Amino acid sequence: PPAGDEALFVYGSLMFPQVLQALLVRVPARATARAPGWRVAALPERVYPGLVPGSGSASGLLLTGLMEPEWRTLIAFEGDLYDLRQLAICGGRDSWACVWAETTPASPLDWVPEEFAERVLPAYVEGCAAWRRRRSPPCTFMSGSSRSC
């Protein structure tokens, strides 16, 4: 996975601090960003969006300061439905983003974060926390004062 000072452009459920907290157990540094030539599309029968080519620019956030285990967690969470690709972000910066890779076409409609927050965010956060618990064994204490998670 990318590391160091690399940024991740997020545009859907990962824009919500509650989701990041559930998945990473912290909220990384975030800044508003736009990705020209892309749009945040609604996906049929899904509550989360996909980033697809489009006119205009997609609004989102840049996550910075991600540690390698956090990159792995977010990539695993996005799964095979998305491809991790580098994108140009307004302002001249490049960023990584999870681009919709499924053969299922995206909707011509844009995804609306306010509707997501209103209708499904609490249940979605619970699902994210459950996913993390299934994926990560609980921390174990090793000899001495070190701790392994």
C-alpha cells in the first residue's frame, strides 16, 4: 500500500468521521479536495457511491498521515469492487483514490452524502465496527510492557 506522505482521496462513506473512527480507531487529518474529470455516482442497490469518470469534478476529502496498517485496512474495506489508482487533485497534487471497478454500471445520478447521513449512517457505522472486529483480533499483551495488536 502507499505510505509516507501519500494522501487518499475519499468521496463517500469514508468522508464521515464516524466511519473512519469505526474502521481505524481514529480520524486522520482531512482537507477538502476536488478531483477533476470524475464524479461521485450513486450505485444501484448500494448505499455507498463509486468514483467514475465524469464532467466537472468530484468533491471529497484528502486523508493524510495514514499509517501502513491503516492503508491496508481501508483497501481491504473497499475490497475488489474498487481499484486503487492515482488521480490528479485540484491544486496540482496527486492522490490515491478507490475508483469504481465493478462491471455493474453506476447510476446516472450523483450520490448525496446528506441522504446517506440521514438514512443509513448509524447502521453503516455499526457495520463498519463489526467488520473491523471480525478482521482484527483483539490486542494481546506480550511479555514486558509491549503490546501487540
